[in-house]
Amino acid sequence: MAKLHAVAWAALLLAGCSGFWPGLRGPAGEPGGERTEADSAPEAVVRTAPQASAPVCPPSQAPATCPACPVCPTPGSAPPPVRPLQAVAWSELPGWGEDDLRAAWAPFLQSCRALVGRPQGAAWKRVCERAGGIDGKDAALLRRFFESEFQPYAVVAADGNASGLITGYYEPLLRGSRSPGGRYQAPVYGVPDDMLTVDLGELYPELKSMRLRGRLQGNKVVPYYSRGEIGAQENRFPARTLLWVDDAVELFFLHVQGSGRVRLPDGSIVRLAYADQNGHPYQSVGRLLVERGELRLEEASMQGIQAWGRNNPARLQELLNANPSYVFFREAGNGNEGPAGSLGVPLTAQRSLAVDPRSIPLGAPVYLATTQPNSTRPLNRLMLAQDTGGAIKGTVRADFFWGFGPQAGEQAGRMRQAGKLWVLLPAEAAPR
């Protein structure tokens, strides 16, 4: 127990020093819905639960125990904080009157079913019970329901900015086999038996959002293997291989998306869901290619990176290994619904949104005002906050779920737009 306490205490001290312990990560997602690693670079379209905010070292400790920590501000030196949710009139939501709310009704009811079973469910119970008696085919009735039962709140960053980054993600389709051979050489791994996960919150409530992933080396806990180390010793993982796929680039982006489907040679489909991650931070390979001068910034989309990989097969693995993060999967049930998000309900194409739950309540309706990918055409609609993402950190930040397949991938890979968000809350859930 003393040794475990030492690990937890070290994690507490080091949490303020970004990157010192790569196995220290944010919270796991809800059952069946954790999306994986992500990044804010152009190719970033991923799902993991967001990392928790790192504590700031006290000024008296910062130089000695945490050299990389930010300097603590003196009391009273900071300006008054900006309220992240600010009540506004419905008329301030651009295009609100033109959105077909019928398309958002089914995912809203799914959010309700998940919310009422959660600790905060009491705040949603009345409005969700009333929703159960509403005719979801009557667009005018739905609009009256939302306008009478909800208050819109503009989502605003700490600096007062109401505009932020909106990216996209999707569920890809790969080709694979249950046995290696021929074109099927790239393994898809389940969670390794030797990876340790320590929930630090079980020992220290102040670390309730932090988990430590690592492995034993003798009597020490060290960070788990990086992507390059995993690839260099694949003989360690045969018992955990779920499938083999035919394209290492597509497999990399399966890791980025966090879920997907694999078509087997007999035509059957296997669905893969995020199971865990090796604890290393995601590094953008797109940004690396831009820094090297091998891609222009506007080319560093998912499609641009895929094209680079196919044009440079001898250098591909070295590029992918620059991202030490690695995702492990599990087989999930097949069906026509979307993959499960962090809320634990299936995602709905073009109506589900990944958010930072520290800023926007998971499950809440969110009105989005942005533009179509690589376009100035408005994309204004009611969404549901049903997922989270490793890159989805901050107040005005969201990831738009485009759905399944190549067409959804085309849209998701090119989406990097400015946008605004309004969260809709019933009176019982109003911010205090």
C-alpha cells in the first residue's frame, strides 16, 4: 500500500508538468462509448474522454518540484472570470426557425433515456417525461416544446470569445480477416494482459478524473509501450489480436476515429469499439508533415495524409511511430445504429456532437452554427452532446459526427470550421 501511495502522490505532483508521465490520462468514457485519442490538427477527428485539467503548483513548490509548471497568479491579479454559459434569447440562434427539429427528436429521446438514469437525472426528469408524450412528426409542436421548456445559453470561452473550432469524425469501413496472410498483415489488438490501469481517484478524491496506465518492470511501474515499441515487438501480443486488416494507413485512422467496421472475406461485418489506450499523448502526424515541408497546411487533411502514406510506403511506419499513442479495441455488437458515444447511446449521423463535458453537460441539446466543410455555406442545426474526444478540450469546441462510410469520411476529413454553440437547458438544470 505504501508503494501505491507513492505512485499516486508522484502522479499528483507531476500532474502539473505536462508530458512528464505519459501514462497519466483523463477519465475513461461511459460504458460502451469512449472515443479515442485526438488532436486539434487538421486530421484530428478522434474520440477519447477529455483529459482533466492539471493542478497548478503552489508558488512555493513550483521551482523545486515542478519546474515546468506555470507560475501561480497572486490573489486578486486575475480579471473576473467570464461566465461560460450566458442566457440569450431564441432570436440570437441563427437559422433556428429553419432547422427541421424532427431529425433531432429521436436522438433527443435517446439522450433523455440516458440522462434520467444518471446522478443529474432529476434535473431532466420532468422535461423528459413531457417529451415522451410529444408527437415527433409535428415540427411546429417540437419547436414550441423546446422554446417553452428550455433556455438557450451561449457558450463563451474564458477570454470572452464565443467562436471556436468545429471538426468532424465518422465511422470507417476497413477490409480484414480473422487470420493473417496475403494482404492481411496489419494487426488490430485488444487490450494487452500486461497493461495496468490505476484509478487514482480511488485513493485520492482530488484525482477522481485521472487514470494511470503503465506496466510492471521488475518492482516498478513504468509507462506502457509506445506505438513504435508495440510495432517492434508484435510477438508479445498474438493472444490479443482481434483481426488483421489490409491497410496500415486505414488502421491508423481507425485508431484516430476510435470505432469502425471491418468487412471480412466472406462479406460479414465485424464492428470494433474503443476499449483502451496506452496512455501516451497523441502527436499530430499531419502537423509533422507540414513542419517538414512535405505537405502544405491546407493539404494536411485526413485524405492528404492518406495520400502521402501511399506515395511513401517506405517511410510510412516511421511517420506513424511519431505518434506514440496507441488504441486497443473490442468487438461490439452489429446493428444499423451508429457507434455508441460516451453517453452510452448510439450516435446519430449529423445530429450527434462530441463536446468537452467540463463545459457542456453530456446529453444536453446543443445548437450549432457553423459552415459546411471547406465552404461558407451555413450549417446551423440542433445537435445532441452525446460523445467526448481527446481533442475536444475547451469551452467552444466540438466534433460533428458525420456517420458511416466513405462519404461521411470525406466530409469529416475536411471539416475544420469556425463555429458557435448554444446549450439548451431546462430550468431545473440552469447553471448556478
